[in-house]
Amino acid sequence: MQKRDREATRARLLEAARLRFARQGYDATSVRDIARDSGVDATLIFRYFGSKKQLFDQATAAARPADLLEGPQEELVARMVRTVVDHDWTEYGGEHPLVAMLRSSAHEDARQRIRKEVCDTYVNALRDLAEGEDAELRAELLSAWMVGIGILRSVVATPALAEARAADLAPHIATVATGLLGRPMSGTVDQRGESSQT
């Protein structure tokens, strides 16, 4: 029973930390805020996680859907955009975790985590798909475009993007991704495994 209580407390702390870090960023979030949100004493954060930084690392780890990089290569960009537009990120305050983590980018550790996540997950996968010269640059440009979509949707809340669904973006995704990667890319993810350019 005691182990179950510890696991439940640890899970509540992680949940509260995700929301606080997403809404306020690393520097503006205190361990007392997180502990209060969880209904526990702040000393438990240090007992379970060791430090605020380690709590941040664990709360923001594994923030992408497990199947993001699985599936047909021509649908990769559509899957990435779908995680920004249609995925349920309630545990991160309703925003894609990378967008939420940008609020912590003034903190060097957080900036390194963002860079690692963007490069290891998005840029490298897109670079491997790019054909021709300047693959790294084109992969970074496409990554920047997708991060920008997330920022305009959830932070700036521009009207058209804030209301758009992945299906609305599909033809534009196909055009931009095909142009930057130099190979045919789909704008949609077909649940039956058949990709489409629109």
C-alpha cells in the first residue's frame, strides 16, 4: 500500500510539474507551487526527484507520441503536423510540449533539452528523408515551419491557424514538405495506410 501511495504521489507531482512548466516556464515555476498543486509538502519533490531540474527533465521527457516516427516515410511530415494540430496535449496545458517548453528557453538546461528534442526527433528524421544538397538546412527550415505553426496556433492564436485541423492544412503540408525535402510527401495520414497528397 505504501509503495502505491508513493507512486501516486510521484505521478501527481509529475502531472502538476508538466502543467506549471508548460504555463509558466522553468524560472517562474517554484517547487512550492508544484507541491501545493499536488497537495503535498515541497520536501517530497527533493525526495522523489532530487532537484527541480531533475523534476523538469522527467516531467518533459518522452513528450512525443510513441508512433511518431513509425509508418510510411511520405507521411512523416503529416504525422508531425498532426501532433501539433490534432493531438490531445491536455497534460501539457493543451499545447504541444515543445511549444510549452519554449517558455523555459531562457534557462540554459531547458534550451539544451529543446535543441536535443528538436534535432534528435524532428530535424534528423527529416534530414534522412531529404534528397539533394543542403539536407540539414532544409530539414531545419521545415522543422522551424512546424514549430511556428504550433506557436501561432496556441501562443499567438491567429484566427485561421487556431481553428484549422490537420485536414485543412493537408494540401499546404504536402506542397511545402515536397518542396523542401525534394521528394513527394503526403499531406495526410491515412489510417488504413494509404497516403494522399491532399
